[in-house]
Amino acid sequence: MLLGFLVLTVYRALMSLTSTPQNMRPSPPTVSTVVELNIGGQIYTTTMGTLRKLPGSKLTEMFCSSTKACTDAEGRFFIDRPGTYFGAILDYLRSGQVPTQHIPEVYREAQFYEIQPLVKLLEDTPQIFGEQVARKQFLLRVPGYSENLELLLRLARAEAVAVRQSSVVVCVMRTEEEATRCAQPLHSLEARKMPVVKFGPWKVGPEIKDLLYCVEMDIKAQGYQVSCGSYYLDHAHRAKVTDCFHIFTFTWW
């Protein structure tokens, strides 16, 4: 009897040493919830951990907010954005992969979702640097560029009544001296009711050919079919204003 009691006591002691209290046992690793997303009709599968990876981003805000997320008929989280380039956003969040294709489109989505590290990386690419930094600074030197571009389009549309093509004359004056020389030809064109848009003068700014390239590119970016050429004044004015007058011709049908 005594031997049996001793064996039982030793066994209980060993069990107390090898067992761990419930509240002291290590917790199992947290598994991030797998979710399906419907981004503008395209379906993506990822995890909450990936979506919440960057504190301060719009995605983190969307999926950490107490506000109930929008869902589609299948119960998937729905975001009303183009879905084509969202995969590139997920690839960056998953592995830090920076896209090498469709840079401008991914850049816009990264801005929308406020993925700031990716935004900064894309701004260093030639495509975004050229458009957002170099060209933008270039055009800031031209007073009233956006307003003049809008005026040019309004005049072209006003002239496009029952005609296949319409034209607008553009006068580019880099300096005050050129503006003075252009005054008389401009007065003559206005007397003939020719639609004219004036750019300049500016103190330090772009070359005329570069400015005209920007104007043409920005018009075509809005879906217009346009071409640019030199506008030939009469002989009395031509020599005084070489390279200042140009014509933009719009084809409508």
C-alpha cells in the first residue's frame, strides 16, 4: 500500500511539472482573414493583413473602419474604382514589387488609395517625372496656359458649324518686343473676325516649338483630332513676326 501511494504521489508531481496552465500556454499564430474584393467588376483575393499593411492608407482606413463596408450581391467587398490596375497595388503591398508597365494608370490608383511609398517610387520613373515634374514646371512659366488652352477649344468648337474642319490661329509671343511687333497683325486678324488665341509674353520660358508641342499633345489627350502648322501672314507683316503665328486645324468628321 505504501509503495503504491508513493508511486501515485511521484506521478502527480511529474504531471504538475510537465503541464502548463491554460492562461500561460502560447497563443496560436494569428491567421489573417482571407477576403474577396470586387474592384469595379474584377475579382481579387487577398488577406486583411495585406490590405491593412500601410497605416494611413485609404485601404487601411476602409478595412479598419467601424463603418460597414459596401458589398456586392455575393457578399464580396466592393470598391467602385477601375479594377484593371488594382493587381499592381496588391503586388506592391504583398512584396514591395514596383510595376514596370502601365505606370501612369497605376500611379493614379496609388494616389487614390494613398499608398504613399508607391506614389513616391513611381514619381521617380521617367514617365511620371517627365509629366508631373518636368513638363508641369515647364508650363508654369507660360502665363494663363490652361485658360488659353480652354479658349482655343471653345473657339474651335464654335467654328465647327456645318463644316468638316475648323481652325484657330495661335500667336506665341515670347517677349514684350515680340508682343509689340505682333500687335498690328493681331489687329488685322481680329478685324477679319479670325479666331485667335495668344500665348505670352513670359520672362523666362519655353521655346515656341516646345510650347506648341504641349498644346497639341494636351488637345489630343482630350480626344480631339488636331494638327498644327505655320500660319502665313501677308508679306507686309511676315518678316516682323517670324515663327509667332501658327494655326491649329481640327477635323470633326
